[in-house]
Amino acid sequence: MSEEFYGARIYRVDQNVILVKQTIKKPIRNTKSARYMVDVAPDGTHKERHVDIADEKSIAAAVREALEGKL
């Protein structure tokens, strides 16, 4: 793929925290299809951010950064 496509997955961790994970569209081997998978850093950790559920500005920023591949 020449251009990277990113997405976001959002999970509720507890009453006060959500988790935003960055995803990346990867081709499925031996097919012409692709799917979004959780993006990982070079050290193997997921590209993610924990955010206070009441902080709408931070939630929007985390989702926007994930969609841009900058989380």
C-alpha cells in the first residue's frame, strides 16, 4: 500500500476512562482484501491513549490523532 489508512477503536475501560487505539489498514495475505488491525509501535506496544470519559476535547483529539496515524 502506498498510502496508509488509519482508524480508531474505542473501548470503555471503567466508569471514568476510555481507551482509544489506533488501527491501520493492512492487506490480508494471498487475497485482494484488507482489514483494520491495531497499530503497534516498534517496541511492540499498541498505539493507544487512555482518556477521561468526561473530557470531550481530549476524546476528540485522541480520535483525530488516531485517524491521522499520529497517536
